[in-house]
Amino acid sequence: MSDIGRKGLGEQASEKVTPQSQKSTFQAASENVTGAGDKIMGAVQPSGDKSTTQKVGDSTRSNADDAQSEGKGILGSAKDTLSSAADTVTGKTNEATS
């Protein structure tokens, strides 16, 4: 059972396993809005007031968010490296423009 104003783990899991291609535009938008609301509620609700399942769900989401942010960091780093390499090959280094 989920806490008041929170999504249950079953609902969250169902949303994750359903392919985006099978969701209507309204359903996808609704999931984004309710997911954001649940994330906010999880952040402001004291841990002592959370049920065990909500603690598990919040911890899992936090780890997934961290992994996603790290993935963007790695992707951004790779993009910067490739951009720098391309600039070097084309002669667009800082020394060439000075």
C-alpha cells in the first residue's frame, strides 16, 4: 500500500514495463506529471513518516536518477572529447585562433 498522495510500487512498475509506444499521449503525459509529483512528495516527506515500501521505492528511484545523471555526464564527456578531437583535426584549436 502506498502512502497518501504517493504512487504505489505496483503502479510505478506497471508504468515502467509498458512500452511508450503502447501509451496514449495523455497517458504518457499523465505519468510524467504524477511521477514528478510523487518525486516531490518523496523528497519532502520525512523518512520516519514513510512506509517501508515507499522507502524502498524512493531509494530505487534515487539510485536510478543518479545513474541517469551519471550517464548524461559520461555522454557529455564523450561528446566534449569527440568535439575536441574534431577541432584538433580541423585545426580549430585555441592556438590556431590566436
